[in-house]
Amino acid sequence: MKRILILFLAFAIASPLFAQQIQQVPLIEVEGYAERKIAPDEAVFSINLEEKAFKVPDAVNALNKKTQALSDALKKAKIRDYKLVADNYSVDVNRVYQGGTSRDDGYVARQSLRIVTSVTNEDLQKIVSAIQNSGDMSYNLHFGIAETTRKSLENALLTDALKDAEARAMLIGTTLSIRGLRVFSVTMEPNYRPQPMYSMNAKVAMAESADMLVETDNQTLTKRVYVKYTY
């Protein structure tokens, strides 16, 4: 215990000294920035299902039937290159509030479904038809950048951001006649994930006798770093 107390006191004394030494080190801090504009490559149909019943099994069974109906419709339409993802499953008491009081009115089962495919998939119209033919379902369609695409550009963006920071530091050094710049520390800003672009921001044309036409605006991926140089 005594040894631990001594170590704690030593650390408490050394910390301000260490911080003071860092403050005495001559530093130049620069920001490096890189961005890439890229067209969305992923289309996601989001569907929220909800079923109410007086008994839990009845609510769950009704929900499962809707999910299965959609899965069967997608398969029947022979849609290519898609994933049907189910998540956020829940069953809760259906509590109704009225006149300042509440009462329990059975149960409500909820399920979120996502149909994920590429923007260039020629079967987008078939997916819409499959959803509409699967019962009482509403959906949102949005366009974004797939995770694999973001990861493939991560290293390139980081390299460009570091080069940008280096160029700025060299410019400062040359302008102010500072020689022997050396990297002291590097800090990366958390990855920026652009919000998905919803269909209201895209041009989507649908007709019974024609395929869905999709025109989306480019989205921007960015990388920002902060580099401290000493000399």
C-alpha cells in the first residue's frame, strides 16, 4: 500500500512537469483534408411492419406471415443480387392512452426489414411490385454508399489527407524559414458517414410499362487529420 501511495504521488508530481515540457516543445499544428465525390452505389428499401393482437402468438404469427409473404414474392419475381435483412424485432404491450388514463389492449409486434441491392440493379421496379403484392406494406427507398466502397477508399483518403497536412507544414516552414520539421503527433477525426440520400432527393420515375429510372446526386466522403510538427 505504501509503495502504491509513493507511485501515485510521484505520478501526480511528474504529470504537471511532463505537460510543461510538452508546452515548451516548439510545435506547428496543421490540418490535412481530403475528399472524394462518389455516386451512390447502394439502394435500400426500408419496410416497417407492425401487427396487433390480443395474444402474443397471434401477433407474432401475423408478423411472420407478412415477412414470409415478402420473401416469397421476391423469390417468385426472380429478382437478382439482393439481400433481405430482418432486424429490430420486438413485442410490446399495446398500451392505449385515452382521457388521461391508460389501458392494455393486447400486444403489438414490430419488425424492420431491409431489401439491399445496387443502384444499377435492373430489377428495382420488380422489387417495388413485390412489396406492393405482399400485402399492406409501406416502404422508404434511399440511396447511399455501401460499406465495402467506403472501406476501399479509406486508405486513399487518409493518404491524401496526410499529404495535404505535410504540404501545409512545408509551406509554413519555407515561408517562416523553419528547418528540420519532424512529425510530433497525428490525430484523425472520426470517420464521416454521409446521411443516406432519400428518394425525395433523387429523381425516381416509375411507370407500369417501363422500368424504374433512377438519377442520384454524388455524395462526398471526407477524411480530416491533425498533425503536429516539431523543429
